[in-house]
Amino acid sequence: MDSLLSMEEEEEKSATIVAVEKILSYSFKDKALLVEALTHPAYYNNKNKNNNKGESFRSYQRLEFVGDVVLGLAVSKYLYLEHHSLGPGQLTDLRSANVGNDKLARVAVRLGLHRYIRHNNNLDATLLDEVQEFADEVSQEGDIVLHGSIKAPKVLADIVESLAAAIYFDLNFDLQKLWMIFRDLLKPIVTLEVLQQQPHPIDTLYKQCAKQGREVAIKPWRDGAKNIASVYVDGVFVASGSSSQLMDIARLNAAKQALLELAKSMPTNIGRLDFSFGLNKSLKIEGAMQKLREFCQKKSIVKAEGPPHAKKYVYLVQIENADGGLSMEGEEKSKVQEFADEVSQEGDIVLHGSIKAPKVLADIVESLAAAIYFDLNFDLQKLRVIFRDLLKPIVTLEVLQQQPHPIDTLYKQCAKQGREVAIKPWRDWAKNIASVYVDGVFVASGSSNQLMDIARLNAAKQALLELAKSMPTNIGRLDFSFGLNKSLEIEGAKQKLQEFCKKSIVKAEGPPHAKKYVCLVQIENADGTVDCLWREKKSQNMKVKEFKSWDSKWKCPPKEPIQY
């Protein structure tokens, strides 16, 4: 019986190889690569292991990992050489449209590759239904659809990517030959004109309404297992969309429907489905400077000096007082230099630093890699040899295990102990601060002048160091001190005070150029009495240590003031 099953499986495998090679118009030298590229992990379940004599238990997942990269590189090279005048943003959009999950899943269906996924009848029934539903939807679509109404099953895109990797290996890593094969499989290629004719519905909805000075809100809700999104313009209901799969698809469908409804009434070009309105290339972020002025209640001037790759900023602040004015000029600050100073104090490998890495630095390394790649006549192997030394030390699996992500680790370690973690973000003027609580008890805080994500990261690091002293886990053996700011401030004190105080009232008095702020705090004592503390200062952004310059005062009857 077993031998009969084996013969049937071999016949089925041989038939699959012949059929898929015909679809790809490519004959594999190593047929095992093709078989691996088509094999779903579900193929190897416990019942089936004894029936796979001589066959390794490898699914398409490792090949898909490589195929995602090589297919992206092949398309990137084509787009770069084909469109000399396009900027990086447009090239990125074109690449995503041509090798994204939605596009590759449609390629799999239109070529019929989904029929040859090897799963030995062990694939989840729900996934099979999703694949069939998607295939039915694609069969009714036009040649190019960028924003479909149902989710594309990832397994379909994975199969295309794994086949790309299999061909790439079988061609002895010849990327040019791989592209010659896959260029026809990916047709029709999405062009810039198609992107302009089919812009993203949600982006289009917001942009078109903004042109008319109208406000858009997309409100998600659920009706049983169905995800529903409703679109409101200026508070008035316009349309809804639904999806049994994802809320993102429901939002997409709602935006599409809303655009169709608005096309009947709004004086725009929505009705012609021509959303090619462009962005102002010289757009400046003036709002940030305006918000700074409003926030500080003072005049602030920001000067930007230097080339784009090494921009420096000088802040000049003018504060009008009752007796005249005061001007202060800050020091030049380079984000690149700040990051370089931080890196100079780190160890050899740091995965989760305490400050944000300027994107321009990574951009330069990537552009140099591309320049060398073109200069080597697209020889990826020679590029790897050159960059292998530049990228040292290479991050290994051991390093990943030694430096796990602090936030993930914090949640996992506490979950093991049945303890609940909460990371609460807040701001102290321009500084982002995050405080960590375990079972409602404050543990540690972290801060960042750049991003709240960095503040959360630093808070998680500090919390892990604190918890390592008490929790019966292996936290103590892990190194979470990497990348910590050496001058870390104890931001939690202010947070604790805010929780301790029962009630806090802030009153603003006076004209805008000489605003005064009075903070009143009421603290309830154990005996039922209430202590009142208040302070007065002339600018909301001033800190306690700066009060001397502006003759600030504290009043606290009947006790002495509490400094915080």
C-alpha cells in the first residue's frame, strides 16, 4: 500500500514539474529546486513524514526569503535604467506596484500556479477558500488592478517569489537571465501612467476633500465577524465599505465608494478617475515653525545652514518681557554629528540604539552599493565580496539572541510571571518621555528629544535593568545596557508627582506677548485636609531651574513649596 502511494506521489510530482516548467518557459537543471519552491509547509505533517522517502523536509519558505530580495533587485534595476528622470519616491512606488503582494498574487492566479501548490490535502480549509475566492475575483478583473476589493492571500505571492529564487539558484545566480524570464511573467508591467490613473483611494479621498476645505473621517466598526468602515465628510455620512477579512480592506472599499458618491456633487475631477494632481515640489514645512511659536508663546526663528546631507540648525529665540526683550541664540546642532558621537561610545554591535539614526547615512551606504554594482556591470557576487568587509561585524543569530528587542522582551518576560506591562507616553515640552508600569506600579522611564519610539525603547531598557534585580527570570543574564544614554534622567519623578496629585488646574492670564501661567495643585492628605500649592511664571515652557531670570515665585500656604 505504501509503495503504491509513493508511486502515485512520484507521478503527481513529475506531472507538476512538467506543467510548471511549461508555464515558466524554463526547464530546471535541478528539479529538486522547483519541487521545493512549490511545497507548502503543511505538506510535511506528522501523518505524512513516513511517506516521503528520500525527500528532505523543506518547504518554499527559505526560497521565498531570497526570492523577495532578488525579484525586487531585478525590478529595481529595470526601473532605474528604464526611467532616467524619475525620483526615488516614484521609483519606489513603481517597484512596490510591480512586486508587491497584491501584484504577485495576481500573477500566480493568472498563470495558474495556485493549482500546483504541494500541500498533500493538509492545507487549512479556510486558506483554500480564501485562495479560491481571490482567484474568482481576479478572473473578473481587468488587466491591471492596483487596489483590489479583497485581500490577496500571501501564500500566492510567496510561491511566485520562491520560484524566482529557485530559477535564480538554478541559473547560478545570474540576475539578468532571471529578469529575462520573469519580465514576461510579470506582464503587464505597471507604469507611471497606470499609477496616476489608479491612485490609492484613501489618499485620494483625503486630498480631494482637503482641496475643498472639507474634513474627512473614516470610522471603523464591526457587525459580528464583518469589518465595516464608514466615511463621513464634514460630519455627514457619505458611504460605507465592508470586508470579512481585514479592516484595511473595509477602509479601502469605503473610500472607493465615497469617491464615487462625491464625484456626483464635488467640483473635482473625481468623476474622470484622474487623480494625477501633483504635490508642490517646493513644499516647506512651515507649520512646524508656526506650532513652535504658538506653543512657546514667543517669537522663534530657525536658521538652516549647510548642504542637505549635513544640515545644521541654529535657533534664535526672542522673548518679550515687561521690561523689554530678551534674545538667546542656541548652538549649531547637527543630527549626523550627534549620532556619530553616540556611535563612538558604543560597542562593536548595537541593534537598538538610544537615538535615531539619520536616514541620510544609510542612504549614502545604499547609494554607494548601487554605484559599485553598476560599475561592476551588475556583478552581484563581486559586490558581495567588496561589501562583506564593509559590513563587518556581521550580525549573527547569537547576537540577535543576546540583544533581543527590549520592548518585546519586557512584555514576554513579564507575561511569563503573569504580570501586566503598560508603557505610557507623555511629553515634557519638547522632550518625549515614556514610563513603564508593571501591574500598575511605576518601574522606570526613558526619554528622547527625537521620537517617542526611542523614548519607549529607552524606557523598556531601563525597566529591564530594574526588573533584573528582582524578577526570577534570565533577564539578569541578558545585556540590556547597550545604547543607554549615559546621562539618563530620572523622568519618572515628575510622572509620579502627577499621579500623586488629585487635581491640577492651569490658568493662563495676560496678553499673548506677556502670558502668565498659574498652576494650582490640590493634594489630599490622610487626615482629610487639603494642601494647596501654586506657582506663577511668565512663559509656559520655562523650567524650574530657569525661573531666576524671570522673577518667578512660589506660594504654598501653609507648608514650604515642594520642588519638582
